[in-house]
Amino acid sequence: MEALLVYAARCVVMVLVIWAVSIVLGKKSLLQFSAFDIGILMIVSTVIAQPLVTKDVVKTAVGVVILLAGIIVIGKLSLRSRFYMADYRPSVLIAGGVIKKEELRKNHMSIHALLALLRAQGYTRVSDVNFAILELGGNISVVPRNSARPVTVRDMGIPVPDGGLTLPVVMDGVAYPDMLEAAGVTLQWLEDELKKRYRCVVADVFYAETDGRLGLYVNLYSQSGEGTGRRRGP
């Protein structure tokens, strides 16, 4: 029984360590990981698993600390332009409508793979592409030729005001004052709009969002297949 408790304690410690690693990595998504990041993560995962099969927790902790320090240092250096050029940078695969064979070779990419990436972005003809840039995560950014890009309201000379940032102000029947403040509206305004337009109160709302200027989107519990006022608190 004691051995089982010790093993459970090790598992809890490893969960906390993994949580700490995720905090250090920040909000970087998998698509933003470089080959170095992926390699370090594989090593970290191997080191973290050691206490589950051995009793040498101290060495594991030291190893994880060293690896995390390496991640932090490399991350800081990556912000510097000189190191950025040595570490990783986007590759221009198409420039001025011309496919750069040398860049394809450097990135071990065939023309078929390039065409597949272009099709995924909605471009079936290379002649429609002005620039194509291979980003860090392997996705491609396309700058189309002016003749191939969609018509905008600016092209048509139609003045359109910029919208604000749309924020969720109600979730699960609960209004969030910080989101209301960020959207530039008040709880009183929200309650008045709900009463006037939907004849309901905040507790009847499953989800609501607004940018404070262009209107209010409301999804009631009754529209989501549930009764009204399912939740009245967090």
C-alpha cells in the first residue's frame, strides 16, 4: 500500500512538472514549434517519465530545470534579429510569380507539395500568386496578384466604419463585467437590450457577444435545446 501511495505521489509531481513546462512554453501553438522545440519536448518528456520507473527524483528535477533553462535562453535569443536569422526564418517559395527552386530544395519540398499548399489556400493556379511564404509551422502565406484578389469595399469606394473587437459578455447565464467594460458597455445596457429585443434576462442567455457598436448577438437556452435559466452562477 505504501509503495502505491509513493507511486501516486510521483505521478502528481510529474503532472505539476508538466504544468510548469506548459507555463514556460507560453501560448505558442504546435504549429509555431521549431525543430529545436520539438526535440527539447521529446527529451523533457523522457526525463519526466523517469521517476515513474526509478526512485531518482532529484536527478530528474535537475535535468528538467536545465532543459527548461535552455528553452528560456533559446526563446530569448530567438527574439534577437541575428539569432533569428541563424535559428529559423520564413522562406519565400514564390516571388513575383516565379517559383524559387532553390528555396524548395532547402526546405525539402516538391512542386507537388507546394501546389497542394496553394490549393489549401484557395489558389489553383500559380499564375494568380505574387508571393508565397513558407512559415515556421509549415503553413503557407499567400499574397495574390491584384488581378486575382477579391474585390474590397475600398476598391468600390464604399465608406465602411471599422468594427470593434467582439467579446463574449454572457456565458452560461452569467454576465462578465470585465468583458462588458472592455466592450465599452454596461450591465444596465445589456439588461435593457435583452429585455427590449429578446424579452429575457441574463440568466436566460446561453451565450451573448457584442463589440459595443455594431449590435448584440444572443443565443438563448431555449434556442440551444435547453430550458431557460439553466445556470445562474459560475
